[in-house]
Amino acid sequence: MDVIEERCGGADLGKADVKVCIRVPGTGRRARYEIRTFSTMNDGLLELRDWLVENRIARIGMEATASYWKPLFYLLEATEGIEPWLLNARHIKTVPGRKTDVKDCQWICKLVEHGLVRPSFVPPRDIRQLRDLTRYRTETVRDRARDVNRLAMFLEDTGIKLSSVVTDITGRSARAMLDALVAGERDPQVLASLALGSLQSKVPLLTRALTGDFNEHHAFMVASMLRAIDEADNRISCLSEEINRQLQPLRQQVDLLITIPGISLTLAQVLIAEIGVDMSRFATAGHLASWAGVCPGNKESAGKRLSGRTRHGDTWLKTALFIAGASAAHSKTTYLGAQFRRLVPHRGAKRATLAVGHSILVAAWHILHDLVPYRDLGPDHFTNRLGKERQTRRLIAQLAALGMDVTITSREQTA
């Protein structure tokens, strides 16, 4: 095979150490390979960097192993003359008989040497920091939801049926009732009188729901759960403020993404955090969809299509796109809503929602690439694409299959 990189390396990272193999020109036409082991502590990584610089290594590949690759990648990223490549583990599976750390780093070095692998997308530092914030906010929101569900289930143990009457047990009225219970109030009528707004019409029902066996143990547990919910609310608020601050230079891109049906401010922030704003990293919208894992799989052999399952992709991005797709599916006057209603009868709700998310991601690529607002194709796009005559014949054929005779009269003719 042809040699693409004369001075390259491969690293197999673990938690405690990293095995590194470098390839440099040797005597004559032969290459020289050298393998060393370094600690993953900061001093060991600095020693590794100096060794690579000394041997003028231009490119080094490393497998994406948990989070262990990050310190070395970031260090080499900031080093002039060295281009670190983060490699997909699926692309560098070792052949039989090559399963040791030393063999792994040699194999990675060989793959980089002959140009048999491509680097994974690693966003720049500012986008990585934004990604940390949005992902932590998402996890905090999930933790809060679990705490709210835990509180609702625990109230069942006390006989308090508050969740059967109010929609949100953390709302103002429900929170006032729970705080009063924790403070020692046990009279259901007094508790029900704390209802605000539209809940005041449900005072008799609330009185029945708040009658239970609530004791000191329950008060301690409920107070602990309410504190956890309050702490989560505070973290979410602080994280949102920091995200908004870091996104100020990208306010134009955020505003343009919000023009897509189903994309809220929060989802627009997640999109930018996961894919960045530089769409030159993805040659086409199809490349971005493939990287994200929202397009059909491509597996064919002997002329037969074997599987159409999507790849794992970026789970954070896929979740955001699924939420956006579910929101856009409810719209009645948009192309995305029409796409969902067209696909759901024969593909099911989940696949149809993911298809809408795919369309949203394609639109996001064009919006970020050209810096233009979203332009909706309209809910009648599929009808217009087929043509009225073809659509009419299709509907008549469906009615005929049901045993009906249909006579069509145009409105223009009747007028």
C-alpha cells in the first residue's frame, strides 16, 4: 500500500497510561517504528508531546475511548505542527491476533500511515464549552423530572392524592400546600384553601385529595425532595444564563434556527452546541445527517438491501431532533406537519417523528451554511408535487378498492 504519512503515530489510551507507536523514515526505503509507554498524568503527557515534537510527528491517531482521549487531544491540538485525529472505534477494529495495547497502537499507526481512516468531528473549544453546559442542563432537567415523579409516588404512600387533581405538583398552589404540610398543617380544608386561580373551583375535590395519613417521617422526606427540586431549578437557571451569555456572538444563528417549526430557543442552543456553526466541516446536509445518525442505514449485499437501521450517532442531538420533530408534527399548516401525517400510517409514529427530525437537521444545515431564515414548503407540497390529476386518481382508486363508485365534478364546472 502507498504511504500517505511518513511521520505519523498511533496512541492507545487507557486510564493510567498510553501506549504510543510512531513511524518515521529509516535507512533507505525502510521505515522505523518505535513504541513507548507514557503516564496519563499531566507530566507524562507533556513528555509524550515533547517526544512527538522531537521526532517531527505531523499526525497522530487515537481511539475514542470513554473520556480518556480528551487531555491528550486538547494538548496536541494546541501544539503547533501536530494534527491529532480522533478515530471512530468501528473504523479501527483490530484483526484477529492483535488484541493487546501495544498491538493496538501499532495498528492505529499503520492505518494513519496508509490513509485508511478519517478523523472524527471534534468541535472547537468554544463550542465544546457550550456543549458541556447544554448537556449538563439536559441532565439536570432529567434529574428534576425524576425527583418530581419520585415526590408524586411518595405522596401515594401518605394517601395524599394531590397529583390526581393538579396538573403540576410543583406549581404555585400545589407547592404552597406541600410547604404547609411540611410545616405541620394537617387540616385538609385549610390546605385546600391555599388554591390559586382556576384551582379555587376544585376546593371540595382538593379537600378530599389532601385527606391522608401524613406524619413527621413523610414531612422529612417531602422536604428533602422539595429541596432537591429547588436546587435543580437553581442550577437550570444558572446554566441557562451562562449559555445565553456564551451564545451572544452567535445570536444571529440562534434567531435563524428558531424560524424552523418545532425549534425552540433551548433546542436551537442544543443544535449549535452539538454541530457548531461552521458547516464547512460537513460537505453536504446529507453528511451531517449521516454523522448525526438520523438517516437510513446503508447495507447492501448481492443486490439485496439488508438493513435500514440508523446508526447510533450523537444521542444528544438525536434526542433534541426527536423532540423538535414531535413538536413540528402537531402543526397543521407546515410542510413538516404534512410530512409526519404522510409517513405515520405506514411507518409508525416514532419513525415518522425521526424522519421529521431529519428534515429539521437538513434545514438547519442550509440555514447555518447560507445564513438565511427557514422557508416552509407548505402543507400542500406533497399534493402539488404529485399533481392534482395524479392525486385525484389515487384517491378514486382507494375508494374503488372499498367498493364505492365515485363521480368527480370540478367546482369550476358547477360554477
